[in-house]
Amino acid sequence: MTEYNVKRPLKRPSIHPGEILRQDVLPALGLSASETARRLGVSRQQVHRILACTHPITVEMALRIGKLVGNGPGLWLRLQQHYDLWRMERGLKSELEKIEPAEVTPT
């Protein structure tokens, strides 16, 4: 799987990693949510919440998914981080605009 660096700020919404699992990864592997939960050693509800994009990919879940899929945890954590940053940047936009960057003074 090729990874691409994304320049900030993104204009389009970032994709929740659960959506990628639901639409691309699990169908390609021929896995249902129930079978995925069984293989990951977690509850079906936990998997369904991730697939519904209502819960984040935690470090623990990234380790489990990365092992199942074979691509390691890093990709899943970066996808979640990009999603979280995109949402927070928009939610805090007016507050962030009020913050003046500190200037580095030479010593």
C-alpha cells in the first residue's frame, strides 16, 4: 500500500479510518464485522462503532488491525490523527485565529 504525505490544511473532509475499513479493507479480505471482531479479540459492538465512524482507532486497536491486515499500526494511527486534526481545526478555527504565534528571539 502506497502512502502519501498530505499538505495542511485540507479543503475536503478527512476520512475516518473506520470508513476505509468498512468500504475497502474488510470487503477485500472477505471479512464480516463479526469475523473481524473475533479475529481481533474484541466485541462486535466495538468493531461496529469503528465501522460506523463514531469511535476512534485507539493505539491498541491500531495494533490489532495492523496485525490482522498486515500493514502495522502506523497507517491506522496516522489516518485517525489526520481525521482528528481536520475536525479540531474546523471546530477551533475562530479561537486559533486569535492566537498570535510567538517570535523566536535570537540569543
